[in-house]
Amino acid sequence: MAGSSETAYHPKGDFFNLKGNNTNARTEIGAGLTTFFAMAYIIIVNPNMLSQTGMKWGAVFLATIIASVIGTLIMGLFANVPYAQAPGMGLNAFFVFTVCFGLHFQWQEALAMVFICGLVNILITVTKIRKLIIKSIPESLQNAIGGGIGIFIAYIGIKNAGLIQFTSDPGTYLLLDSKTVIASSAAVPAIVKLNAPVVLLALFGLALTVVLLVKNVKGAILISIAVTTIIGIPMGVTTMGQSMGFAEACSQLPETFGAAFGNPGMVSLFSDPSKIPLVLMTIFAFSLSDTFDTIGTFIGTGRKTGIFTAEDQKALETSTGFKSKMDKALFADATATSIGAIFGTSNTTTYVESAAGIGAGGRTGLTSVVTAAMFIISAFFAPLISAVPSAATAPALIVVGIMMLSSFKEIEWTNLEEATPAFFAGIFMAFCYSISYGIAAGFIFYCLIKVVRGKAKEIHPILWVATGLFVLNFIILAIIS
């Protein structure tokens, strides 16, 4: 069966079981490149974000790359699935603005909490708690998560393309620092004027991607990224980025490597008994978001494409150890966070942008290995890699989002009992810019509706626990923020 590499015979020299997964090396390489360029922004954005806490930019730059390489290689070589890992957006903002700025933890202590979060994720993976969570999610919500991730990815693409802007009334926003503004719900989205070079280039790239895909051109997404990047040169959009030299970055890495275990760090984190409840609540918030981001990504991108087949799903539910691809993928994701914290970065997670490579045909771990190789190269050629503009990669995310919307057709939208939780699980991902919060909204309304309909017995006990944890998480965030 395609995709069931655990039980299929592997021909000699076919480590990734390319034939068994109905793919080939050329497609996988193209998919790996596509995934990398869709998420390469994190190489520059993550150190820009974390350096606001006082961490050295070059150290975080290398820590970001190292964590991404190790996590992605584990995903590719151990789990044989086409997913890439890197420090997560949203989680790094929580690290900076909530944990360090809001709660006044030092960055070394925040790294210690991230390391512990990784250990917690490993524990709940080894003890099969993550597996039980996936098993407990009803099929209607799984389909909603799949379609919702499509909307979320498309929204990321639209935002990266610069196609929308937000207008906020005076006095309805909070200025955190010279770079960060938090606007209230008074902010209104609108399409931008179609006269900026970045926007025009993104629109060209979108049209080119759609045409190539409709014409069934092999490597359509990667070709579109390359052509759009080249056309962006005379338009002044494709420019060489500014980045620190590799040698200078290496000289800074010792400042963050192992800093999580020092004082300040793990030692000071638990030295004050009065702060331990706050520490535990913060670790819980880190872990819950990280866990459900990953579960949502796997469910949303893996079921429709056959990466996680029905056979693999059955193995997940009945086997012991790490027999299924999903088991192995969950373990790979769990280990990456602690590894990243050791080197000096916030939570490393499975990237939803992996869907771009999957949309380009990636089906095995070879895709991930290629992506990891590109991250290694980026350590030496960051200005060149960062020259690929978001206007060139945004169209790929938009069209992949379109492809994923097919999951919505499996939902009975005329039945409010099914449609309401599906709406919140699917739509809230984009509205809240968070996979985990979309899942939380779906879970809460699913339980609420089942209870008022007298069908509480249909709710899996694990789903009750997960929903309760989400509610607790919202209460904690309200208290500590």
C-alpha cells in the first residue's frame, strides 16, 4: 500500500521506499526545496524576535538553523515523512512578549522552560497520550482541522504577499515597543492598493502558479518560486538580505548553548518557591500549544495525501512502541523542542508550511532531508537565501491552501450539531492565527453541543480532558498576561 513504508518491502537502495510511496527522487528534491523556501524566513525572523530579550543575534541565528536541521533530519530519517521543523512563530512571540517581557523571566530561564516543555512532550508521546488524543478526535473535526489548516495556510500566503492591510482607530491599539503594535478588534482588514512592486509581483506569481498547476506542469510550485524571484530583481523586490557572517555567529553561539542549565536558567528558575506555580503554568501553556499545533498539522496534511494511510492509522491505534509513521513523527517532533532549547532557541515545532512541499508532491523523508540540507547551506549563504522574497513563496502557500479545502466537503454543513464545531475548528485557525486555538474552539463547542443534546456519552474521555486543559490554558493566560 502506498505510504505504508513500515510494512512494505524496500527495494535495495530505496531507503525512503520511494516506489512504495508512488514518488521519485526528482519530485522529492523539488518538494524539499519548496518547503525550505516557504519557511526560510524563520532564519532571519527568529533571531530578530528573540534578540529583543538580550540574546545575541548570531547565536540565535545558528541555534535556529541547528534546531531546524536536527529536528527535520529526525523527521526524515526516523519517521520517513515529508515534514520540516523549526522554531515556531507564535511560540517565539510568547517566549519574548509574555514570558520575558510580561512575566519578567530572564531569557535563560525561558530557555529552561522550553527545555522542560520538550521533556513533557517526549513523555506524553512515549506514554501514548498524544496517540490517544488523535484517536479521540471525531472524524468530522479531523476533516474540519484539515480544511481549517488550508484556510490558515492560504491566509499566511495572502498576508505574506502584502495583499491586505488593517486600519485601527486611534486609542484602540497598544504599542509594546518601537516595533510591535497590538491592535484591538477595531482593526478592519482591507485589500491594499495594487500599485506596490511587492504586491504586483505576488499577484504575478499567484497567476503563474495557478496556470502551471492547471496545466499539470511538473514542479509547478518550485518553477513559480524561481521565476517570480528572478522577475523580482529588476522590480527591486528581490534583494540580498543583510546577515551576520558565519564565523562571527559561531563566536556568539557559546553564549546561548547550554545557557538553559545555568544560573540564571534552570538553577534560578526553581530557586524561589513562590514563583514555582507561575513557572509550571507557563510550561503548561508552552506544551499545550506546541502539542496541538503538531497534531493539527499532521491530521490536516497527512490524511488526504496518504502520508498517513488507513493502515498507518490502524497501526497507530493498535501497535506498541514506534511501529507507525505517526508514532515516529510525533516522537521526532517531541525531541526537537528540547534540542533547540539546548542550543538557544524557543520551541521547535513541525511547520505548517511543510504543506507547500507536500503540495509539490513530497511523500517521504527524502523531502525532509533535502530541506535540512538547505538549512545547512543557509548557515553560510544566509544573505543569498533570504533574497528569495515572500512575494515569490506566498503564492505557493495560497494554492496549497486551496488544495486542502477539499476536506470540508466531508462535513455535513446542513447539520448544526456537526457544522458548528467544524466551523470553529476550521475558521478560528486563521482568525486566531493559531492551529491549537482553532482546535480548542472546535473541542469546546463539540462538547457543549453533545451535552445539551443529551449525547455526552459520545464524547471520548480524552476529549473531555483535552477540552478541560484548553479551558484551563485560557484561564492561565488571562491571569499571567
